[in-house]
Amino acid sequence: MMQDTFINERRIKDALEKAAKPSMEALSDLLAKGKRLEGLTLEEAAMLLNVEGIEAESGIFETAAFIKNAIYGARLVFFAPLYLSNYCVNDCGYCGFHAGNKAGRRKLTMDEIRAEARRLIDMGHRRLLIEAGEDPVNNPIDYILEAIDAVYSAKTGKGGIRRLNVNIAATTVENYRLLKAKGIGTYQLFQESYHRPAFEKMHKGPKGDYTRQLYALDNAFKGGIDDVGIGVLFGLYDWRFETLGLIAHAEYLSKTFGVGPHTISVPRFRPAASVEMTPDFLVKDDEFLRLIAVLRIAVPYTGMIITTRERPEIRKTAFRLGISQTSAASSTAPGGQSKGDNIAQFELSDKRSLDETAIGVMKQGFTPSFCTACYRKQRTGSAFMELAKPGDIHESGRGIKAFCQPNSILTLFEYIEDTASPEGRTLGMEIIRKSIEAIENPAIKKQTIEKLERIKQGERDLYF
């Protein structure tokens, strides 16, 4: 007998059917609610997923862009993945690490992990996401914990990694406590598909337990981790159902723990070595951008992540519609930064360097940010949500923008001083000039200018 869960398939399908043809008046009311930063119910979000017509879609996109700017401003947080091991006991139909793929297995040593981290540091990265396949023998929790220490210990003349997020398989409350004690940032775990039959079709092995996957983040909260990230792999089932599944999960976490997801990730299926599946539910570009916009309106406070799975031109549009975090200069294979020949989890679509990516977003008017200040100032969990949620978001107040925009300026200046190309430096200095002018709080503006001068004199890691 299947265990009841907070994912009510009937509710989701009813919402999509009943909202098949919302009126323009209803759409206008929903977009007005969105601009008040109140979020949307699952049923209201279903209406936005189903509207048709260029004018309606334009209104959705404009509202999403408004909300993204209101809460997060012009900044985009940069990170890179660091794959530790591609050993995995699961045989998932979409993943290059699947157990049936016998070629090129590799598990990094601690020295190799430090070497990978140093390469990423020298590029300019300060925030990483460590990933590993599920394998109790090759990738036990002790290995993950030792790897975290190795990354944090890696230093170059340009500094070190300041915050590690973690994406590993569902584990125990005690193991989550151990991860928390190591000073991790966000713990990510994707449901992959909220549609149980689609999930069970794609997963073989321990990960094939739908309920284990669905409630793993509950265990993370019980283990003291208060920043968690959710996501699905779009392409495994109907994109509208999966989008509502994410909203239902956000509702559940907020109701149960008083804290919604810190991030929502929106990966689409990409090919991988020895993966033979062709997705039955491929998501078109216009559908992909629509779901990003609807998620931004429905869950306005959460960070949204896009990766190098996506082409540069799609990423460019997504940045405007709601994305607040992005990977750059990625590799999806252990040792990939040193170009090792081993299994990658999936193929990349954006292979630009960090500098090329940063230049691209600056030309759009965004500020590349390498900030990790919230973790160090204990602005996590409910403390972060109080700042990010509606009611106290203005730059001149004490909301998240009051910290994030100045901190993004400071980390961008570090990047300019230490790493950026001449073109990146020119663009970055102009963004910094304009950003300083836009700071409304006189005290914060004064302190930001003072900290910039200290960075110029050689200090690093200054933040609010």
C-alpha cells in the first residue's frame, strides 16, 4: 500500500484541469497579487501555467522580472560544482553515473579534491557545490566529511572557498547533523519527479524509494540544516505537473518547518554517455521560461538556480525572469577541471569560462556576486526568510537587498582585482560605480566605499 504524502496527485491534476481557460480578468488579479509579493497557491499557479496568448505570457514574464528585481535586485550569485565521485549503486535512466555504466569510474583522493578546489579558486569562485553518487562503500559519509575539510583547507594566492553547498543522496538525521557541524551551506536534494509512476519508472536502487526521497529534507531539518534546496529534472513527466509539485513541496516545508526552500533548481534533461532514454516529456524553450516565471511569482522569496545544462541564450532570458544563482565554468565529472577522462553525469550546453559568463551577465546589467556573507552572519533558515519575504525588502531598510547588493559589489571588486580580464574589469568597474550611486542608505554607502578601498589595499573577505 502506498504511503500518503503531501504530494496530492489528484489535487494537482484537478488544478490544471479546472484552470484550463482562466479569464483575462482573473489573470490580471493574479499578476497584481504577484507584484504585491504575496506568492500564489498551487491552484493560482496552475492558472498561469495554462494561459495562452502572447499578451498573457508577456504579463507573466513582466511580473516575474519585477518580483526578481524587488527581492534580489540586479545580482546573480555564481558557483561551480565539484564532483567527488561517480561511483553509484543506483541505475537511474537519465544519469551518466548509472550503475550499468561500467566505464571510467573515479573517486577523487583528498589531494585531488584540494587540487580541483584550487583550480576553481584561481578562476574566481568562492562558492562550490560538492556532488557524489550514492555508494555506501565508495562514498560513505566519512568520505564526504573529509572532502568538505579538504575543500575548505585548499588555498591559493587568491584565497579560498568560503562556502560549500552539498548535493548527496538522502541520508540519516545523524549524518545531516554531521554535515551541519562541518559548516555546509545549503543541502540540495531533488525529487527528480513528483509523479510517483514516472519516478519509479526512472529509478532503480535505493533512490527508487519515492517516499525516502520525498521526506529526506524533513530529516535534514531534524539534523539542524535549515537551508535546503529542491528541484526536479524536467523531462521525466508533464512540466506543468512538476512545477506544481515544486510549489506543493515549498508549501509543505513552510507549513511544517516554518521555512520554505532556500533554493529551487530547474534542470532539464541532457544526454549522457551510455544513457539510452529519450524523454517522453521534453520541455520546449518557451515552456521552460514560462515555468521559471511562474515559480518566481508563486514562491517569490526563494533563490532560483539555473546551470550550464542550458544554452547561453536561454540562460540570458532566465536571468531576467527570476534566476538568482547560476553555475559557471562547470564540469560534471570527478577531476573534470583537470580534464580527466572519466564518466560525466550529463553533457553541458554552456561551456564558457567564468570570465566569459561574468562578462555576459554584466552586459545585461547584472552584478556577478561571489558572496557568502549570509552563512557567516547566520542569516539562514527563518532569519533569511524574514529578510527575503515581503514586508521588509527595500534596500534602504534592513531587508535582504540592504545586505546583498553591497556584498555583491565587494565580491565583484575582489574578482576584478584578482582574476578578471581587461574587458571584465572595465565592465565591472562601471557596474560598481552605478551600484554605489544606487545605494539609498547613506551609512551603508559610506561603509561600502570604505570597504572597497580596503580591498584595493589588499584586504579580502569583507562583508556586511
